Amino acid sequence: MNDPAQDAPSTAERRPRRRAAAPVADTPARQSRYRHLVNPFEPLKVFSDDQVAAIHASALTMLENQGMRVLLPEARETYRRGGGQVDESTLTVRLDRGLVEQCLALAPREIVLRAARPEFDMPVWGKHVMFAPTSGPPNIMDTTRGKRAGSFEDFCNIIKICQSFEVMHGLGGLVEPQDIPVQFRHLETTRAMLLMSDKIPKVYARGPGQTVDNFEMIRIAYGLTEEEFRSRPCVTTIINTNSPLQLDIPMANGIMDYAAAGQVLIITPFTLAGAMAPVTIAGALTLAHAEALAGLCLAQMVRPGAPIIYGSFTSNVDMKSGSPAFGTPEYVKAAFGAGQLARHIGLPWRSSNATASNCADAQSAYESQMSLWGALMGGCNYILHAAGWLEGGLTTSYEKFILDIEMLQMFAEVFQPVGASADDIALDAVAEVGAGGHFFGCAHTMARYRTAFYAPLVSDWQNFGQWEAAGAKTATERAAEIWRQVVDAYQPPARDPAIVEALNDYVARRTAEGGAPPVS
């Protein structure tokens, strides 16, 4: 048997040649370019074009034959006036495929979400990509205090984190502040988003009363007249159908109110294959597609040209327990298929970063990575729950938020163009170093080393000894330190004192009037 030590080169043979280091170029530190992302890659596909067309045609057949149960009378009347067939005895609306295609033709193919400051405007179409944080979990978690009910302080802390990272482009529900009564919660959370951040807000459609409040607060914050507000998409909301084939009262109200105001509807059926949808990916996507088209038709009947983002949230369940599963192979393939359907009908597409893990551990990381690959390599334009999601959406985690920010920034770096000029190919550098040398000190490296590579937020690239000497901290422990530092260092954006006063006066008046309870 050969002795590996005998085959290894001697120390003298391994040692690189010494040379004088090239002078350090006066180059600026690396600047991130994460505000307006463009995905340069072609979307991956799971279906052939013929199969996509068959799914779309089957969804149209479903709407013609079975239809949607619509619980809001005003919505059924809108469908009827728009050409739908309404059966009041079963609350069912059926839509002819020709009518659906007419409505589809009215929806805009390109959407630009307008922020208070133009540099924060976000295009949502084509190859553009927008990231928005987790939205709606009732609980919050961190490594010090564990899992607990969300509070307004937690809500504001997550806004501070969002504002501090350029890769986070929008806001959302973040976490439910359960220390504020529900009839006042929208007033406080919307005011906080508008005063603490420059990012695009997302609010809930929880009944006309809350919608009126949210719209008025955004109009005040942006300094818009009512007419200007209705012609300027600047806020999003999520519309979830009740799969299978039902549209409830608050969601129907939301479609009608947001469409009338010209604001962006992200119509997202939440279908779990094997539970509220067929067990096959194609079957679950067909059902979700039909439900999304039904919501789109209602919006276009209210206001032709109402901006719509095609939402998808299709995954599978654990067939042993019935629990939702996320970041699975089926989730990825369903994302690819949903992206194909969105492009088939020409609409921007929303997907998610999801995990079923109960803590910020390895499972949460690899399931989120799978979810993000499904969304981004499938050609997604808008990713909700892009950071912070845990426990199937029941918990927002501070540490997971930071770990996700790291992943989002790495994807943003993957999207950056790769040069291949003569200078990038670097023949001169190879000639300078020669055989057996190293590139650490050559002129080409010294001119570029500050900006050549992505600098990690959380990852620790030290060797074991250095890592151990620094405390042997896990990525989750490092993330815990980072989020606290970010919250402590947060600086609010400048705001016109008159706008702040007007918002405060509006919240005070509406609070004194009793707020607006959500509609069920």
C-alpha cells in the first residue's frame, strides 16, 4: 500500500513563490444593488405548453359547469350584471369561458407599485422581482424569550429590520399585534408602516370600514387627492379564496373595494393537495387557477383595468397527520407550474418562501431554500413571506428573518450580471502570476478585492479554530445578535411634520369613533 505522505509534495514544492504585493487600489467598498432586482434567467417549467393550455381550459370548464359559491350578495349582483349566471338558491356564480377571456384581456400586464418616494417604486412584471416580508402570523419568536403572542413592539421591530435592508422591498402584516384590539389594530399598524418605512405597504382586506381607513391614511401620507390615489397603485392586499370553489364575504368585499380604488389585488387561492384540493399537482393547480380567474373577473367587472397579481400558494399535506408541508419537492413543482399558468394568461405572479419548521433550524433553512428556488427559478415577480416565516405561517421569527435576508441577498447577487470582457477574463493576471503562484497579491486582485465577492451577513467563513475562539456560535445565534443590532441602529426616515400630525389626528379621531371591526 502506498503511503499518502510519500506522494504529497514537499513543503518547499507546495510553497507559493513570493513576490512584492501590488499597490492597493483606491477602490470604494462593495455597494449592494438590491433595490430593483431583475432575474436574468429563463423560468423553469414542469409542464409542456400543451399541458398548460389543458389546465387553463379545464379551469374554464370548472367555472362554466360548477362555478364559485359567492357569499356576498353585492358580489353576486356584480357578477350577474357583468354577464355571469347566478343561482341564488345555491349562491353559485357560473362564468362562460368567453366572459373569462374578456375579463382577462382587461387586466394590465405591467404593474408599478408607487411609493411615497419615487426611488422606492417597484415594478412588478416581466423579469422584475419584489420581496415582501412574512405577513399575518399571530405569534413571534426569538431565542431569548421563545414563542409568544405578537405585540405592537414586535410589529414595529420588524418594520425597523425591513427598512434597514435594501433587499426587502415591501411591508406586510409582519406579525399580529395582539395587544391592540382588532377594531383599532389596522389604524396603528398602517400608521406605523407609513411613518417608519419608505417601503411599499401591504394591508389586509378585513371589511369596507378598515379598507376606507387604510386608504385614507395612505392618501394622507402620500399627499394625494382622492382622484390621484385611485389612479396610482400604491398598496397591495391578499385575497384568499376558501378552497374549494368558495369566495367569502370579506374577501369579496376586498376585491370590490380595491378594484374600485385602482389598488393592487394579489388573488391567491391557498390550495393544499390532498386536503382542500385534488391530491395531484395538476389537479390542485387547476382548482387554484379557476378560483384565481373567478376573483379576477369580479375585479374587472367592478373596474376594467383593475391591477391584479396572479397569486399561487399550492403545496401538499403530510398524509400521515394532515399537517401542511412546505418547501417540499411538490411545492417546488407546483410553483413552477403556477408560474407557467401566470405567464400563459399574461399576469405578474406572486409566490412565497415557506417552511413547516417550528424553529430557526436546518429544516427551516433547507425548506425555505427549496421554496425560494421554486419561486425565483420559476420566474416569480412578487414573493410574499420572503423573510421571517416559521411554523407553517403561525410564527414570525426574528432569527429566521435575518437568515432569510441572507438568502435573499445571495439570490440578489446571483441575479447580478457576470462580466466576460478581456479585463474579466484576466489573461494579464495569469501571465503575471505564472505557474505555481497565487493571485492574492497580483495587480488584478488588488484592484478588485474589495468588490469582487459577496460579503455575508450571517455566514462565518473562519476556520474551526478561529470560529471556536470566537465563541463557536451557530448561524441562529449570530442572527440573534444581528437583529438586535439592526433594531438598535434603526433611524426613521424623514417625514413632513404636517403629514405626521394629519395621520395622528386621523388615528385619534377614528379611535374615538370606535375604529372599524373586521367583517366575517
